[in-house]
Amino acid sequence: MKKIKLSFLFLCLVFICIYSKQLKAQKKNDSLKYYYNLYTKSKEGSNLYKIHNFYTKHKEISLKKKDTIGTVYDLTLIALIQLKLGIHIESELSAIEALKLLDHLKITPKNSVYRVSLYNHLGVIYRNARNYNRALEYYNKSLALTTRPKYRNIIINNIGFAYKEQKKYKEALLSFTKTYENSVKINNKKQIARALSNLGFVKFKLKHPGALTNLLEALDIRKSNQYIPGMVASYLHLAEYYKDKNQRQRALFYANKVLAIGKEQQNINYRVDALSLIIGLDTNSKVIEYKKLTDSIAIAKQINENKFAAIKYDFSKEKIKTEEAKLKLLESQLQEEKEKKSKIISQAIAGFILLLLFSSYFIFSVKYKKGKLEQIYKTETRISRKVHDEVANDVYHVMTKLQSNTGINEDVLDELEGIYNKTRDISKENSALDMGVHFNELLSDLLISYKNNAISVITKNISKVNWNKVSNEKKTAIYRTLQELMTNMKKHSNATFVVLVFNQKNNKIFIDFKDNGIGCNLKKNTGLQNVENRIKTANGTITFDTEINKGFSAKITI
């Protein structure tokens, strides 16, 4: 029953461990889902910083766990957030760091999705920095890795933007036309509206018909779906369209729409774009000149920043080789550390096994000795009972018969009585002991029983020993040993007095036995050998000291 209970408890512990791990995993997944949803819906800078901090910390955890894909996921989100926050160089670095990690993995459908996203992201960064050649390079890398219509649509649309911003409107028209056709195929309203708006814009720049129709259709779709960023893009395109047509009031109408949304949404970028358009519509020559100068300065600053980033964080083959060498060195160091840890763990396991074996041996030895003692006591008790019940009773029965026979010699009866008394004494000496709470009284009675007119027995401190803390096996060993010593004294020593001194220190008991008998040449006969074996079996020691005419002494430690 005890084994069943222990097994049940063990299974409960295993279940708790597994369940706690599942809860931790669930909590982790819930946190990632929460912050990803917060990122997709976030419009406030404070939230973006909060999300950025979460993924930065999570990246460190993923690195420690050597979870490459997890680290790439974190870095991808960090790069996107940094771009939203306007820290483009840091965003570029995060994307590059993620790609370096992916370079050490075999290309699979799962990690290809990250490459597609990261290449497209770098294309956006370089396009914003007006490094259009590099932007197109990464857009094309991204496009070559995916066949999914939704992803391809986004990338082709970005390629169109890069051409549009270079004022390569014919190339842009081709890209946006493809985007529109693909959007219709997959029936994605948001992408259809985006493609129509972009098509309308490049059409009016190329003086193609249908430009305004496309722009207004895109706006209708976005308004019906209440897609705010799309509405802003449509209003800006319409403002540009009417500005180009010299219809200043219509252009101001749409620019003010963007300004109003910017104030309502508390979006600074919307307000800056709107105000830039409104200033551009001003007819004052000085305002127009100021606008041109500020735009030129902003463009020059962006180009310089991009050049600096390109120099500092170049993707040259030499640098990749250096990074790979560092990575190999780090992997080598990690492998050495892993081997050291494995060695320590192996040594710890070996030590634990040795300790377990030693403990098992010790426990087995104790149990064996205890079992041996119990077996000795059982044997003694059985022999005692057999001597009393069979031998002594039979002798007594024979004596009774002979006593009724008047022709029997009295000496024969005396000898039979002597045999009877011996068998009774043997039975008494080996009978079962009552190991109750008053062991000191039982032991005192034994010792005093050897006292008579010729022999004085003196005991000291017997009652000061805390016998309740002594095991029954040890108490039995002490009792039988002292019984044997006292019997030998009475039979062989001719002693007139015996002194027994008891002491206890911690869990050990010390007993000094001395008599003033004739002593002897110390030879471990059967009696003394039995005494020594009995004490050793109880994990104790006994030493004897005796000479002719100098008495006999024994020291017991148990």
C-alpha cells in the first residue's frame, strides 16, 4: 500500500511539473500574441516604445536558449517598430542582424518567410533614404523568394513606389498595373484601393486618361472600409492632382482633410505632410523658395545619413567572413563550455551513484546487523523456552518418579536436582526480556540478584542513563553481556565485591566493570567470545583487562 501511495505521489509531481511547463509556455505565447496585436493596432509612440522594450528583452531570452528562429522573429518585429519610430539606421541594423542569423540555417519554407519580410523591409529603409538602387536590389531579392500572391503584390507595389519617387512614371505604371491585376484576382479590397490610387497618381503624371476616376474610386473603397491610412494617402494624391491642375482650392480642400485627420488621430506625420502641401500651394515667392530650400536640405541630410550607414554597416564579403570567423570561435567556446558542463554533470552523477551505493551498503549493514541481533535473541528465547518446557520439566518428572521409589540413592536425587536447577538457570538467563519504560529497574534487579553475604555489588549512575533513547537491540546486548560477566564472576573469580559505573555522552553509553577476584590469564573462551561478538553486532566495543590475583575488568562502549 505504501509503494502505491509513493507511486501516486510521484505521478502527481510529474503531472504538476508538466502542467507548470505548459502554463509557462502558454503564458509566453499569450505575451507574444498580446504584444504583436498591440503593435499592429498601435498608433501611439509610448506604446511602440513599450512593445520595443518587450521584444528587446525577449530577444535576449531567445539568444540564451539558442532559439535562432525565435531570435529572428524578435529582431524582425524590433526592426519594424524602429522604422515606425523613425530610427532608420537602428532598424537597418536589426534587419541585418536577423539576416546574418538566417545565413547559418538551411533555407526552408518557414525561414524563407522571414527572408522575404527582411529583404522587403531593407528595401523600404533604403527607399526612404532615397537610395533607390539599393532599395530595388532588396525588393527583387524578396520577390525572388516568394510565390504567394499577397506577398508578391506588396513587394511589386513597393517597387512601383521606388520608381514613382524617382519620377520614373512609366516603370511605376507597369508595377502598379500588375499590383492592380493581382489584387483583383485575390479580391483584396485594401490592395485594390491602394493599386487604384497609385495608378491614378502616375497616370496624371503621365497625362493618361482615367487618372481622376482611379483616384476617386480608391477613396470610395477606403472610406467605406474606414481605412484611415489609405484615406490619408488618397487625400494627398488628390491634393497633388489638383495642385498640378492649378486648382488651388480643391487641392487645399484635400490637404485640410489630411490635417484634420492628423489632429484627430494625433498623428504628427499626417500633419507634417498636410502642412507641407498647404505651404506648397502658397503663391508667395519667398514661401515657395523656403519650401524648396528646406526640401533640398532634408533630402541632402537623408542621403548623407544613408551614405554613413552604408559605410559603417556595409554588407561586404570581407565583413561577413570576419563575422563568420567570430561566430565559429564563439561556437567553439560554447562547445568547450558545453563539454565542461557535461563533464561536471557526469562527475556529479558518478558521485551521486557512489553516495547512493555507500548509503545503500550502510543501510543494508545496519539492517543486517539488526536482523542478526533479532535472530540471536529469537534463538536464545526459543532455546530458553525449549530447555524450560522440555528438559527441565522432564528432569523434574523423573525426580518425582524416583522420589516415590524408596530404593533410590539420595545422591542420585541430589544430582538430578542440581541438573534441574542448571536447566532452570539456563532458561532464565536466555528468556525473553521486557523492554518497557523501566529498563534501568530491570537491569538493576539483574545486577542485585548476584549480591549475597559473600559478594557486594555496587552500581553507579545506572538511573542517569536515558534508556528511552536506546534501541531494544542495544539494551538486550547490554543486559546479556552484563549477565554473562556477572555469571562468570560468580562462578570463577571468588570476588567479594563488584563495581559497575555507567556514563552517557551524547548517544553513546560507557560501562566500566571491575571485580576484585583472582583474575586469570586472558583467553577468550566461549563465554568471553560470545560477549565480544554480541557487543560488536550491536556496533559497540568491549575490552578486557585481567591478571592473576589482580581482578578482572571490562570496558564497554555502545
